[in-house]
Amino acid sequence: MKDWPLWEVFIRSKNGLEHRHCGSLHAADAQMALENARDVYTRRSEGVSIWVVPSAMITASQPEESAELFDPAADKAYRHPTFYVLPDELKHM
Amino acid sequence: MSKALIQYICTVADNNLILGQRLGELCGHGPNIETDIALTNIGLDLFGQVRSYFQYAAKLEGGNSSEDTFAFLRKENEYKNVLLVEQPNTDFAYTILRQFLYDVYHIRFMEHLQQSNDETLAAIAAKGVKEVAYHARFSADWVRRLGDGTKESHRRAQQALDDLYTYTDELFHHNESELNLVNEGIAVNTAQFKSDYYQTIHAVFSEATLQVPDQKYFLKGGKKGIHSEHMGYILTEMQYMQRTYPNMQW
């Protein structure tokens, strides 16, 4: 049981919303991961749909790469649509 | 009529009550945290159904009775659960096999109870049937995993099946209070899904590479209030608070 692989759990809380990462758990296979996720993460009606993904299948960016990956975007304000004048009737932009 | 109905409600609810108590014993002792939560969830589902049954029984009985007097203040021979559900949590394989043998029965029972002429019982069944469908799925998956798993898990699963199979036949016995209620369309006639029950569990055992025991004699007694030696210990623990501090409330 100690060598069971780790799975990442994604829950969709309502139809129409996206699945969001909510945690991880150990399970021997995909079916068990799904059932464990149901029991651990949806017992207070948090979800209508579950995805489980083997954690090993996720490729993550490294913290030491963050300068080259993310800093160049910091001074490019023209990429943000902040120069448009929006009519008052338009909400939630 | 009302007395027979109360008896029947106890016959039905006591299975859930005692199995729920057995599962509750495992709280904090599951093989890992996910399975621990899963088994406790199942126990809580069963207790939720028990509360509905006993609230109904208390209403029928009237007087000072309540869901608590039914759950905690009866004597051993007044509990009518089948022997299967009082069997101990010998190991994880026993816990799973006991659950599976009950769940496959329970889901069929609830499906039929939904058609009962008694509206309250039908409503309790309609609410509980989805919970039980999940229990049956959970336990069947684990039977397959243990049986068709490692050499050790297979050995333990087979041992549990060999020991527990003898308690399955009692699920389909009717005590006297039930027979009249079956004829009135209130109680479930369990005989009608007995062969389906055995076909279903045997199919899962075959997938799990487990041998069905060659059983000639089956044990029974619980439904008549004649229990195994385990029952007294269960009740001692379960009833302790109400016996020591009568009428205590949370």
C-alpha cells in the first residue's frame, strides 16, 4: 500500500464550470482512485464530476525556471486589454 | 398489525445498525486513510437509514419510545439482524467479504422495498437505494482486487468467503411477523431475488478467481433473536452510554 501511486484529483463543482484541482491521493488503479476521490473529496456534495490523473503523468515547470518563463511578461502591459473604454452596461469583463 | 410492522422494521433496520456498528469500530483503523473514510462513510449511510426506520417505528409504538430506545435499549434477543452482519472485522478481507455479501442482498432488497404498499418504508428505500448501489460497487471492486490480487490477498479473501458463506442463506428467511406483511405487499418477498443474488455473487467470485464453497448446511438464528457470541460484546459497547447515563443527549 505504501507503493501505491499518487493521483491528482480534479472536481467539477457544478455543470458548466471547469474541473479544478482539489488534492491528491494514493490508489492502486484508476478505478480505485476514482472511488477514493469520491469518498474523500465529495462527501459534502462538492462535486458532479471527477477526473483522476496519475501524478507521474504531469510535467511541471520548475521554480528555478520561473525567471525565464514568467518575468518577460511583466513589462508588456499592451498585452492586457486595459486600453479599451467599456460601455457601462457591460458587466463582468 | 402495528406490532407486526414494528417487528418488521426492526428486522430490516437491525441489519444496518449492527453492520454500521462493526464498520464504526474500524474508524481510524482502516488500511489507509482513503479506505478508512470509505468504510466509515458506508457505516454512516447505514446509520442514516436506521434513524429513518426507527423514527418510524417509534411513531407507530407511541408512548416514550424514540429512535434511541429502539437502537440502544433492547435486549439481545430482541435484535433481529442476520448473523452475517455481526461477524467480526477479523481482517480487511473479512470486512470486505461481509460487506459484499450484504450489499448485493441489500441493493435488491431496497429496490423491492421501494414498491412497498407502506408509503414510509417505500420512501426510506427510495432515498437509500443510491447509497446502497455505491456500497455494492465499492465492495465488489474490492472483492475482485483482493481475490485476483496477490497470493496473500487471495488466500485471505478465500478464507473469509469460506467462513462467511454459511451465513448467506439466512438473508432469505422470513420470520413469522414478515409472512403476513409479505402477503399484504408491505414486506419484501426476498425469495424472488434469491437466485439472482447467488448468480451475482458467484459471477463476481469467478472474476475474483475465488472458489464458491461447497456449502451443504447454512447457519441461521439472528432473525429469530438467537445470536452468535459476538452479539453481546457489540451491544455492550454500543449501549454503554445509554445504559450508564440513561436519557443522555448529545
